[in-house]
Amino acid sequence: MEQINLLYSYEEYKGNKKSLSAPLKLMSEDYLRMINLSFEMNRTKEEEEELKNLQQKTKGSSILEGYTRKTHEITDKYIDLKDIHDDEQRNDIYNEIGRMQCQIEVLKEKWNNINNS
């Protein structure tokens, strides 16, 4: 059973663009190859298999990217809470964190469905 994992650390998320470009570049190369194979009308068996694998891989990569981003966004929300003293505003943030956690659970379920079927 393959576990869902973060693609990059919170520090990389905060540092943003430079350190995150490598995983995104790799995903975009796979995605580009998948699109090229999709438009190919006379695919060989090997190309069909490659297309199927790329579709699975890009779907998984998309889920991992969403999971990683949401997890780090929740961390940001908790960090922001320390500076907010208005109870109504804090309650709104807690509600938003709850919705984000539900989205993470949906991503985990999707991950389990495609990787552990």
C-alpha cells in the first residue's frame, strides 16, 4: 500500500519558485509527452502502454501536488492565528481550516483509489 506523501517541505513552499521548479518541470514533461501520445492516431502497443502509464502518473502527481499545497496552506493558517485576537475572525479561520482538511481527506481517498486498487 503506497502512502501519500509531500512533494516538498514547508521551507521549500515558503521559498517557493526556485526550489519547486524541478518537480513541476518533471510533471510538465510527462504531461507534454502524454498529450503528444494522445494525438497520435497510429500508436504502437508500447506507446499505448506508455500513454496509460503517463495518465496514471500525471493523475497521481496532480493529487500529490494538491495534497502538498493544501497541507502547507493549513500550516500558514495556523501560523496566522497567533496574530489574530478577534474571536469571530479566529472562528472563520478555524472553519476554513476544517474545509481544507476535508479537501485533504478527499485527496487521500483519491490517492488510495488509484494506487491501492
